[in-house]
Amino acid sequence: MTDLKMRGGTMTYTHLLFDLDGTITNPKLGITNAVIYALAKYGITDQTNDDLLTFIGPPLKDSFMNYFNFTKEEAVTAIEYFREYYRDKGLYENILYDGIGPLLKTLKDNGYTLAIATSKPTPFAKTILQYFELDGYFEFIGGSKLDNTRTAKSEVIEHVLENLNIQDISKVIMIGDREHDINGAKSHNMKSIGVLYGFGSREEFEKSGADIIVESVAALEQVLLQYCLNKTSK
């Protein structure tokens, strides 16, 4: 099922902001393996990959503090351990969602300006997109900083908007798989689409107020090409 009713009526969009993890790629193995590696440094060895799925999406510091009661200082050090594993291995323990490459090409061919808005550090996001040969579809790739600042999705979105010199927010829509994407969009009075093929739930999207909820990449294409622009997908 795809919820096609856009709150506030049909709009024509020119700019699409995509989350990365859980929206463009499935990063489950790489991220959870890196968390397991970091937790082991603190003697925590009873966690499985499936136990750590909540780490996908939110800022890492928040997750270490919220789920394992780390202090701020411990969380920052845990992120350093996480990156020891992630930058060499975890980045590539990643799977491109079926249909994403063709979708991005179709969207770009139909006149959209595409950008990435992710809480992942910008250098890591660029490496992943280059690895999958998708970086050329995006006008701008915006993420957090390696010093653990600009991690909130609202801050990342603001960074992207500034770099694209976007003045009319009504022409922009945020696409992501977690409530953080929806809340970040709402903080800028921006419409949003929640994708259920990632790591979020319908309940999560309904509670956070996603304007559209889709279950698949194909449904996302339908929404963006037929509903928003009234075009037929190729």
C-alpha cells in the first residue's frame, strides 16, 4: 500500500533531499559490525547485528548514550572505535536497494535536483556513493562533520539548503526511512516521504507526521513522477 494523499494538496517539487542509510543503501551489516567492534572495547560482547538495528539512522553519539548509558565522553570515544572498523570495512559492507540506481537516473532525467542529507559524516557518504557510482546524480552531498557536530537532521538539512541556495522551501521534499528525517523536514516546514523498505515503521512515520508513506522503491518512483509532477515513469 502507498499513501498518496499529500497533506496540504498536490505540489510540484524541484529539489529532492535523500537520506542515505536505509533509503539509498542497506547499511545493516557494516554499521552493526562497527558498533559490535566499538562495544567490545568496553567489554560488551553480548550484542548481535539484529540487536543493534536502532543504531541505523540516529546520530551515533545519541545511540551510544541512549541504549548503553554511555557518558558523553564515552560515546565520543566509542565513535572513534566505530570509525576504526567502519572506514576500512564497514563502508563496503553495504547493499544498494534494488531499483535505486535507475530511479535516481529517471528523477534526474525528469528535471529534479537531487541532494543527500545524512547524519553520516560527509566524507563517508561521498565514499559510499562513489563506490556505488551514484555520486554523479547528486548536486550536493551533505552530512555531519567528523568532529561530531552537525549531526542533527535539521542541521544537515539547513546545510544542504544553504549550499544549494534554496529560497522556496515549498519546492523541496525530504525522503528518508526514520522519524529523524521527518522531524528534520518539519523543522524547516518541508514536506516529507517516509520509506518503509528501510528501518522505520508505519507507526513511526504516522506519529512523526510524514506527508506520504511508501513501501517500496517502485512506489516511491510512482509518487515522485506521477503524484508530484504528474508525469509517467519511464
